Amino acid sequence: MADTTFDRINTVLSETLGNAKESLRPDHKLVEDLLLDSLDMVEMAMALEVEFQVEIPDTDWENAADMTLAQVADLIDRRLSCARAGDIGDGYYDLTPTAEGA
């Protein structure tokens, strides 16, 4: 069975930032729970772009400090949907995390 977006994010975080994969939960906030600093956030964003082979503009990360891992997974899934639909336009999409991603 294929890994879910969340599983792949967990793998990236464990490999890139040294977090224990089994301890990561969808409701963990990037800064509050995982204690990521600004450098960690940049490293995570770059590693996720490589893992998912998709560009994630800085505008998508504007509220990253308050994002949960579930919201990061939702952001990536929506970014991938835009890419698959050929909607690459100017690179900006309103991918602000939604309540259902919380």
C-alpha cells in the first residue's frame, strides 16, 4: 500500500530534522509542539518540495508557525492537485489551511 502524504511528511521530518517518526501526530503544531525554528522550517519546506516534486511558494508558508502536520499534508495535497490539473499559472494559489485540515 502506498504511503499517505502524512506518512511521507513524517519520513521527511525524521530524516531531515531527526524527529522520531512514530512520535509525530497530525495534530502536532510545527513550532509549538515540534519546536521547529526558522531554519528548521526552511529545511523542512525544501525537503518536502524534493520529496513531493512540487514547488511550494513562500506565500503558502506564511502561517506555518501555527500549522499542524495535518494542515501541511492538506497544503501539499492541494498543491499536488493544482499541479496535476495543470494549474501552474503565476505560482500563487490560496492554500491557506482550512478548518478541515486541522
